[in-house]
Amino acid sequence: MSISRFIAGFVVGGAIGAIAGILLAPKSGEETRRIIGEKAQDMARRADETAKQIQSKADDAVSDLQKKGEEIKGKIQDLMSKQKDSKSEAES
């Protein structure tokens, strides 16, 4: 299971639980609507923070892969250059 699916399931489950708890609590309609609004804002904020954290980790991973790719490219170019030099010396 991917981490993004787990987080999405966690958020959805939390939302369902919070809404069920609010709706089943003995409060007035106005108070219930206020609480639902506050919870929705809180959950939206948390989802946004989680998305930003995931994006940051993904950006870091892409950056690391790009660096490693450049290192590998440099090593391959060095090997090709050495092989070309060896071939030129052998022909001389």
C-alpha cells in the first residue's frame, strides 16, 4: 500500500468519524454547523500540510535521483574516454 493511499484513507476515516460524532452529539443545529465548519477547516489545513510534506519529499527524491544520474553519466563518459584512449594507443 502506498503512503498516499494510507494518508487519504486516514483523512477520510477521520472525517467520517468526526462528522458522525458531531451529528450524534446532543447539540443545537447552529452549534453543530459551527463545529462542522471548524472541523472541516482543520481537516483541510491538515490535508494541505500533508500534501506539502509529500511534495517536499518527492522533490527531494527527484533531486537525489538527478544527482545520481549525473554522477553515473560522468562515470560512463570517463570510461568511454579511457576506452577510446586505450584503443587509440593500441592502434599506434
